[in-house]
Amino acid sequence: MMFPMFTHGAYALMKSGFNLKMIKFISAGLLVIGVSFLVGCDTTETTMGHGQIQTANGKGSQSVQLKITQDIFDNSGAQAMVTLGNGEVFNGKIIIEREHMESTTDSFDYFSWDSDDDKKKKEKHYPETTNTNSTSYSSQARGVLFSTSRSMQCLMTLSDPRSGFSSGGVGRCTISTGEVVPVQF
């Protein structure tokens, strides 16, 4: 019996007396290596950004570095880290706003009459149900980040919501002590 995973060469080795157990062992080893490779793949994208803290009088006081890490298989949100020029670090999650719509359409039984026939034949139509699901992503993302002593509320506008944070955007974060931080990523 030839197994579909064997190439012609492996089958020839088996026929020539090469041990079937050895072929299974090699195949299992290759499978383990393949799965290990996939598990080890990094599925995150990191987007860097910058900004400057504005004081109450509107003047910039210190620079800000922004790092957004998003899983490429999860477009709903990302981990964010904002580092102020003085070394204070804020961490948290930023969620992309989205709307999930689900609709169901039912058509009901009805009878139609054949107008060409004097006997008025009835034709019955049966109900049909149609379900539709869709998710649309907003260009807006919101989040709250925390340092050891303060918090920061952020509102971001994404350039391309389908691509998440990697396509860039702008935002505005407000620190709990009143400073405003416009950012670009």
C-alpha cells in the first residue's frame, strides 16, 4: 500500500527493504519540525510613533515615544506603551471600535394564482430565511493606559481601519493630571 505522503523515491526505498518504521519516524519528525516552526512564528506587528506633551498653556514640554503592538490575526485592538521623556511609562490596551451587524430576513408562505387557468390553480411557496453577518471597523480606537501613579486616556484615528495600527494615524491622549499628548504613528 502506498501512502500519499510518500514521494516516489520514498516508496522505492520502502520496496527495496528500507524500514517502514524509519520512514514513519522521519515523517513524524518532519511534522514536528513544521508545527514547531509555525508555533514559533511571530504574529505581531509593532508600530512606532511620537508626540510631545503640551502643558496647560499649549506649549510642548517633553517628547513622547509611542509603541503599539498588534497581533496580525486580531484587528480588534493592540497593546500600547507610551514612554515620556522623563522615563515614566504608561501601558494598556487600545481597542478599535467596530460594529457587528447581524440581520435575518424571512419570507412567508403565500399562494399565487395562475391567471391563465379558469380553475385557478394554487401554487404554494415555502418560507425562506436569509442570515447576514458583517463587521465594520471604525477609524476610531480608544484606550486607557496606566503608569505607576497616573493614567492616560487615548483616542486614536486610524488611516486604514482594515489594516489596524500598522497603516498609521494620529491621536490625542490626556494624562490624568491634565497634560495633553498629541501623537502620530
